[in-house]
Amino acid sequence: MATRRDGAALFSRRRGESPSARPAYPAHWEADIALRDGSAAHLRPIRPQDAHALQAFHEAQSEQSRYLRFFAAMPTLSQKDLERFTVVDHRDRVAFVVLVGERIIAVGRYDRTEDDTAEVAFNVSDSRQGTGLGSVLLEHLAAAARERGIRTFTAEVLPQNTKMLNVFTDAGFDVERTYDDGVVLVSFSIDPTERSLAVMAEREHAAEATAMERLLHPESILLVGVSTRGDSPGGRILAALERSEFPGAVHLVARDAFEIRGHRTHHRIADVPGPVDLAVLAVRPEACLEAVEDCAAIGVRSVMIPTETFASAPDGAQLQRTLLSAVRGHGMRLLGPGSFGFLRTGDNGLNVSLAPGTPRTGRTALAGQSSALSAMLLAGVDARGTGVSEFVSVGNRADVSLNDCLQHWEGDPDVDVIGLALESMGNPRKFTRIARRLTRSTPLIVMRPPATGSSVPPGHLVRTSTLPRRALDQVLASAGVVQATQGVDHLLDITDAIARQGLPQGPRVGLLTNTPALGEALRGAADTAHLDVRIDNRSVPLTGSHRLVERAFTSMVALDHVDLVVAGVLDTMVGDPAQVIRQMATVARHCEVALLVCLVTTRERMEQVRQAVRDDSVLPPVFTTPYAAVRAGAGMLAAALRPHVDEAAPPILDGIDPARARRLVEEAIPAPHGEARMDTTDVTELLEAYGIPVLPSLPASDEELAVRNAEQLGYPVALKSSDPILRHRADLGGVRLDLADAAHVRHAHREMRKRLAFSSAPLRVQSMAEPGVPMVVRTVEDPALGPVISLSVAGDATDLLDDIAYAIPPLSMPAAHRLIDAPAGSVRLDGRRGLPPADRDALADLLVRMGRLAEDLPEVARLDLYPVIVAQQGCVVVGADATVATAPNRTDSARRTLAGPVDTPPDPDRAQK
């Protein structure tokens, strides 16, 4: 594909700019990327120092590839070409290189040809064709171009270059093609579309699932740091491998023995015959970096590190960052550090973990983070007899994370339910995006940290959230995630119940007991959990036999009035309670009703029942308290109903002008970096660019100007301070309402100036809104979650009671209505005490537009609409305040990246290397 050679230079001169003037190196454009074959690579802006590597890349290409790129053979690049290709301004001329180690494997660039148009070109190594590099480069170039004000890409492609044409057409953009003088001319808007985002998500899923498949299904394994001591991490992992009868090659590297348990050892990694699929590095943190380099030299594809002491090592956080950079720089993936390992059961079982045994075979997938939490999960499934398909511990999740686990298990026919135990979340926005898709077919149960934004375990390098815990709670619920809020037992109770019983067919619940007291406890727990109890049988007589309980259960489920039964049984100490539970389970299975049992008995008899449950996967879970049984049932129902999941697409909005809004925001940001509060007039214009109605207001710096502007607006008017706090507080003298004429305006102005003498904020005069319900709508660019929109009823009570609802944009109209219903105070919108109901549809439309604004403009750090008056017909913004800042590097954006070390400022020295 050809690039217009002098287009950018001519364009720069047309604008009166020096072609040599370059912005600072855009370090935030650097990213690690996942390729289709499961490997990793590093993408970054090109540098002048890349000239030699670029020449080597060019000369290694086939003659055909060079011809398709330059329309000429060009066996080498001239010095002038090398300078032109490597010296760019990162604005009108942008180029990215993709590297594995120090070797360039792909190049992509754009050259601006008009104010909002640029010509794009790619060149991918012959050896890397088909790994998705072209599409990844296109995403990153488009993201950089949008940041520089470009909205359209063009390209000139030879007709026989079908691979490059497919990069454009398969990306999901609306591509226009024309044929002229033997060349295909391509043009398309680079603004993300619903289809382009769907294509990106599909490719991301495929690449990350492939990487996990390659990591978790090795054919050869290298253990580094194995000791003759059986209790060492390396020795425990070797023992686990032997127990699972791994059929592949096992290589050992040890310094204290020539042979360990019948396996020949190597003294150095370099002595191991490669390539190797997985290397387990059970060595101290300081030795890991050298080991990674040695592993790369013999062709290792993936690395697992069980070592947990990175956090306590000197400069442990930086060491972990350096380690990750080295691993990905060589195209490998990393599980850990601090990983407990992974295992799977079944015919192709494998155990590469520190676990002393392997769980029973089943259809549950589990993942945890730290070794301690992972050990608790495995101990819990062993105690319950839960059948496990696969288990993964991601440790500090420096590279492979729980998001990757979800990508791997999505669509897995051997997995019926997924349970995750989190201690930190690196990319919650991506997590919810994956979960929304996955939970359509597979229940996802999550136990997460005590509070988002709180301290995280040592070694977990994550962005901290500025939002309260309930914000992420609501976001996860909107993705269909069932949250186990009370620890590992709660998580495993729900997953075990679903694994054994499947999901209930509906929300109808039946309660059955053989003693009134136990029945009252069950009913209280059910009411607390807000279960839909349809049949409440608390009066089965207590007799010397369990037969009446069994018969009553059969009668209850035969009526087809319930979907889930929680049975409370006080053991009569006669007969075998396990046999009664087995009979009830048979009836429940035939009637397609889920069954949970609370059994009150002696410790010895309970252990007998639990052993029966462990041995028989068709038996229902048995609990010792009504609360635990109902809690598990509530989790099953939440997974079955997915009541809050938004499947609708965001609407197409009319009357919006994103380009105008971006100009306003960019002009308000202090150069080169910083944060600033937008002028009131600019905020009004910003909102109007997204079709959000704002109540007119004008300056009122003195009495005469206040009167003139009040007459222009028309009486009655309001007079208010422009201070972001005082303008809402009539009790503090910051607002005067319903001023009917000039005399009232003059008097109010004098009184407010006296009372607010401590404030320098000028006054403004504003039209009066129609009567309605005052609401607060806010968007925040959160470091962890990205753009988040919140809604509440205006007033001090809302703040005191934390009655605020949250959601991640973009919003569909159904999602906007659910957000409106979420705060308890939103009942005011229904009309109370003779007031008419407010216009919920108008408020929903405003929320959708605010969500689109927040999604489009990451530079808007915070935008407060306070208040929004929702009237009987329509709604209007009365007050608005916006803070803008340099655009953050969002954790989940319209370009595919692998999660990396965060909260680390760009290294200017690295940028110049």
C-alpha cells in the first residue's frame, strides 16, 4: 500500500507550522497487545533510533510484500526514507511499531492530508501474517488520530492486496471503495461504531482465550528451582504433576541434584532442549528476571511464578513491572507472581499447583488470586464435594487476570457455573463488559474485595477508584454478576448449589418444615432476602418418621407452583436422613424444581449426611442453618433471573455535535497538561452540543446589569451566586427565587452582596424553571471504572443517606429508566401529595445524552448538573459545573491492550531510548 510521501509536510506548511516541531513523545500510546496466536507483543510510537531495526524489518520482507506496500520493489530504504519514516511529529505524522524483543514485526502509520483526514498504511512481517496485527494497528492508529482531531482515514491499496483490504472491511467501519487508475481508494470514518466495537470485542476474546488455552494446556513443562526437599514449592508442583500423570515432557532445572524422583535435572535453563510450552519459575524474585531471559532463549511460550515475596522484596513493585515488561517483550504470557497454580480434572487432567490433591471431576470453574485465598477455595470445594472442571490462581495478576479466565471459560461446554474470588480488580470496566456477555449462558458468582478504592494486597498494582463500594456493586449487578458478599463460604455455597441443582426455572419459592419454630426462622430469612414465597408450609407434624416431610414435599412440587424449595428438617433421630434427602432429590429432579435442605441434627449424623452429599453429586446441598440455605437460594435465583442486565443497544441520538464539544473541552484544558474548571458559558454550550436543555442565565455583576438581563429573560427570575456550593443553598443566602420585577431584583442583589461578602463569586440572573422534582445528575471519569454516571434526588438527605445510583455509559433507554428507579428517593417522580407525576422519559433521555458525552470526552473529569428540574412535561438543567483535564489512559477503550502496570508516570528516559 502506498503512502502519499509529502502530504503531511505540505499540510504542515499550509498551517504555517514547522514540520520539525513535534509534541512531546506520547508515552500513553504505548501498549502491550495480544495476538491471535496467543502470544504478546509491544506497540509504541516510532523513534528516530528505530532506523536500523526498520531497515532490517524492510529487508526481511518478501519482494511481493515490499511491492504491495510501496508499489515498487524497493529492496532497501534510503537514508532519506528512513529519516522520513522514523522522524514524526506525533500529530500530523504518526507511526507505530510492534516489537517482540528488539525486533520490529509490524509498522503502521498515518499522515494527515486535511484538517480531519489522514492517509493510513500498514506493513506486517511475512512471518506474522494472520496474527491480527493489522487490525490491532488500525485500532491504535484510529485512537491516536481521534485524539489529534482526525475523523476520517483514507488509503490507496492495490487490488491484489486482499489482506489489507480485509483489514479495513472486517474492522466494522463503514468503508467506501472506489477504483481509480489501477488502485483501490478506501475511505471511512474512524469514530467507533456498534459493529466496530463488537468486532474488537470478538477478536479480543479470541486472542485472550487462545493465550489461556496455550498456558493451561501445555505439552511440555519446565520446572526451575526444584529441590530435593518435598515441601519446597518446586517439589510440591512436581509431585502434583506426577499425581496427575502428565504425559508430556517434564524438564527440571536444579542446582543441588543430578536427579530428582527419577527425573534427570539440568544445571542451567540454557541446557534444556526447547521449545517449551510452560516454565514454572520457583525461584526468589531477584532471580526471576534472569530466568525469564533464559526461558525466552529456548523458546518458552508461557511462564508461571508461584513465588509470593515480590511485595516484600526490595523495590518489589518495580521488579514486578520490569519482569512483566521482559515477559511480554519476548511474546510470552505470565501467570503470577504469587500464583497457587492451576489444575483441571477429567480425562485430560493436569495439576500444576501447590494443592495437595485434586478435586472431584465436575462442571464448575473456579479462580482466585493469592495462594491463601486459592487454598481456601480448594479446601471448600473438597469439603462440599463440589465437582470442578478447572481451577486457576492468578496471584498478583501482573499479566494473566481473572478477565482472561472469563474469556477462556466463555462458551466452554464443560463449564456450567463460574466462581471467582477477588482481592483486587485491575480493569473492572472490561470485567463487566465480558460478564454481561458471558452471563447470558453461564452463571457468574463473584466474591470481591471489601471495598473498591480501599487498600489492596501487596503486589497488586491497580488503579484505585474514587467511588464508593456501592457504585461497583450496582455496575456488577447490571452485568448479571451474582455477588457473594459474605466470604468464601457464601461464594462456594452458591456455586455448589447451582452445580448440583442447576438454575431454578423461575422466582417462585416454597418453604417446607416439620416444626413451626424452624419454619419461622426460614420465613424470616426469606423475607430478609426478598424472596417471592408462594407456598409456606410450616405445619407438617413432627412424628417419629421423616416420611411425612417427604410426602409433603412431593405434594408441594407436584402442584407446579414453585421453582425452588427450601426444606427445613428437624432430625427425628430415627432412620437415615440422607435417604430421605435422596428421595426428595429424585422427586425434585423429575419435577424440575431446585431443592435446598437445612438439617438440624447431631454432629455425627450431620457428618454422615455431608459424606453422602460429597459422594453423590445429584444430592442437594445440606446446610446447618436456615439463613445459610436461604442465602444460597437467593444467589441461585439472582443468577437465574439476571434482572438488571441491559441487553438493549444505546439509541441513536439526534441534535448532537461531538466535534463542537471536543473543541470546547480541549480549549479549556491548560497547556500542556493540567486541570481547570470550565466557564459557565462554555459548560452551557457543551451541554447544548449534546442536546441537553439548559435554563438560560446571564451575568449580574451589578444591579443595573442584573435588571437589564432579568428583563431580557423575562420575569419572574432567580438571582444566584455562581459559587458551585452557594448557588444551590437558599438557606445560606446563595439563591433568591421568584423575583417578580426590577425592584425585587435590585433589593435581592443588594442583600445577597451583603450576606455573601465573603465570596468573590459573581452573581447571575436566571429564568425560573417550571415546578418539578429537583434531581442531581453527575458524571465522573474514575481511574478504575472510567466514565461513571450517577443520579440522585437533590437535597441534604440524599447525601446523608447515600441514596445515589450509579451506572457505566453508554446507556440504553431501558438502562436509563432502571437508573432512575434505583434511588429510593426517586418515588418523588411518581407524584405525591397531590403533585402530578414527573416526566421520566425526558429524564431518561437526558441520562442517555450525558452518558454519551462522558463516553466521548474522557477529558471531562467531572460534570455536575445540579439541579435538574424534572417537570410534568420535560426537564431542564438549572445549574451545571464542569472540570476538565488531560485525557486519562482509560483501562478499557476503543483499542485492544493488555493490562499492564498502572499508577506509574511515563518514564521520559525510556521514551528517548
